[in-house]
Amino acid sequence: MTAKRMHGVTANEYTHGARAISDIATNIIGIVATGNDADPSVFPLNTPIFSTSVGSLIDSAGIQGTLAKSLDAIYDQSDAQIVVVRVSDTDDAAEKKANVIKGVQALSKAPAYTGFKPKIIGAPELDDASVTAELVVAANALDGFVYAASGGYETIPEIIQYRKGFGDKNLMLIDNDFMAFPQTAPAEEPAAPGDISGAVLNKVLNILHGTSNQGKNNQANVVAPAATIARVLGARAMLDQKIGPHKSISNTEIQGVSALRHARSFGLLNINSDANTINNADVTTLIRENGYRVWGNRTCSADPIWAFEPTVRVSSVIKETIAESFLWAMDKPMHPSLMIDIINTINAKLAEKVYKGWLLGAQVFIDPKKIEKERVSNGIFAFDYEFTVAPPLENIELNQHVSDRFIVNLTDRVIEFASNIKPTTV
């Protein structure tokens, strides 16, 4: 059969030029939490749910377990978008850990359930070594980043030993706990002779440990752990929304807290402080300095390229953003104009990140060794690009020089003044 002829005009339309690339969302939090009294219609067990507002979930979270306190702690920092997996709580430690790990595995499937991919990942107050290891697996699947406790240890040698169990670039370990007043103070009932109520005992313990603060009413402060990791997750989401993932979590003030569980020495000029020693083990810590702050930039990676949290997160975001933007180009004929459009598209996105301060520089290039005839004939064409993430200013080196260089200023001024004095005569 011969080709159909057209007696008239055939109009064809072609598209050329770079395409705009939309950024992926980096500020979506993903948590695993317990809460047996949470509303099951809002928080079904072992099932990821998504909400555009942490605050909208709090009333449905109940009061038991870690869910309600985690949501409240996040909300103190930012009304972030969030993916939540609720798991069953139990008094059996092994069963509880198994439930949490199952929840982490469900979290890794969040895109299939919700259509959203969490990037800021944690399991506040549930993240022992086994759970943290599973969180890292989920983060690698989601191109996300984990913030986890450093085992809850008090002494620095214990913290350093715990840190040695991890080596992934998508993990930051955080030492110490923030403390805060509970949302609802425990009721104080008159104690029977020989009996001490829980609230009174809490106050006594705070006094004995030196954490009380006698005010005008002579009442001791009652503080409790304040879901530290949840607060860090919320702060990270806030930074991503207001500034971007290129800003380190370090030196970020945390809202809604009033104390630290463990006293850690700190000083900007003290290289031997507890905080600096912990940071040198690639563990982030918490400090009290014009507010309560996160202090530390380092991931758990053994590769110096991935030492800084912003480098890891920015690299991950750029990789995913660029990779997922080329559906429009897939399966089109490999014409030079298509290849040029792809190059221009990548270059425009990288230039945007340089302009916004994410990167110090970037370049797209073609490696001739990767576009050999056999590969191109098989439908493969390689585009390379390189960039440098702006590192955080971790150490300001101030070199103070004390010398006699400016003594001459003194002598010159005196000589000049003396030379202008007129003689006194009769």
C-alpha cells in the first residue's frame, strides 16, 4: 500500500530549547511513632499518612506514646508537611522494637501510599541502634536524611563508641536531650503519711539533681525530655522552607525548651570543651548559648567529601531534581538539537543554584569516552555535570598580632606637636 498523499499544506510543530526544572520538596518530614490512643481513622497502624500541616494532626494524636509529643515538638519549630507511620506500643521491648522497625519499612514506601517522599527522617525517642540502622536504609531508598539520637549516653567515651557503629553519609547523630515543662503538669494530690505522689517525687528529684529554680512562689521546676529529635526535624524543615538545604542545622535555635539533660562545657575559644570533643567524633551536640541550639555540621560518613550535612543533602536534592525532570526527553530521536536542549536545561538549573547560594560553581560537560559509537547506537547518551556545594563556616580563624609596629605613631605625634610649640619670650 502506498503512502497516503496530501494535496494541500502539511503543518508540523516542533519544540526546541531548555525546559524549566521544578525543585523537589526537601522539607517534608517523615516519622515513626507510637500512640495507642490516637484516632485510627487518622493514623491507621503501619500505614504512612500525609498531611500538609503538623498542627492539624495534634488533636487526633491522643496523649500516649511518642506521637503526640513528637508532633507538638515539630510544631514548635514549624507547621511542616509530614508523613507519619503509627505503630503499636507494648511493654515488651523486643516486640516494640520489631513494631518500630516494621513502621520504618512502611515509611520507606510512603511515595506509593501518599504520593509524597519524606526527606527529613527520624523516629523520636524510639531510635536505638537497630532502629537507626533501619532508618538509614529507608533514607537511602527515599533520598532522605536521618537525624537520630546518639544512644542516650551521658559520657563522652560512650558516645564516641556508639558513633563507631555507623558510617553512612545520610545520618547525623545527636547527643544530649532538650528538656521542657510538660504541656500538662501532673496533678498534685495530698500525700498520705508515708506516701509521696508522683508530682511531688518529680519535684524532689529535680531539687536533688540541682534542676530546680526557686521562684517567688517557692515552686520547683518540673522538666521532662522534650522530644529532641522531633524538634531537630522541625527545625530542619523550617530551615529548608526559609533558606534551603544548603544551610546547616548547626547553630539553629530550638524553640520550646528550657534546659539540657546533660551539662556539656562549651566555648567558642575552647578547643577542649565537651561540645568540641563530641563534634570531633562527628556527633552533633546541644548547647545553651543565647538560647538552646543544635551544634555540629558532620554526618557519619568516613569519606571527607560527604563530611558536611549540607553537602549530602544538596547533592541528593540536585541529583533527584535533575534526574526526574527529563520525562519529556525520554524516547525522542537522538538529534543534536535534543542533546543541546538537555545540556541547556541542566546548565540552567545549576546556574540557578549558584545564584541562590547553594553552590560555589557548576559546569555541564560531555565526556567523549562515555559517548562511544556502541553506547549511542544502543540508545545511551551520557551527560556529566560537576558542582561544589558551599561548605558551612565551621571555624573562623582569627590571627591576632601584637607588635611594636605602631609605636612610631606615638613618637611622630609627639615630635609633631612639640615642633609646633612657639618659644616663650618677654
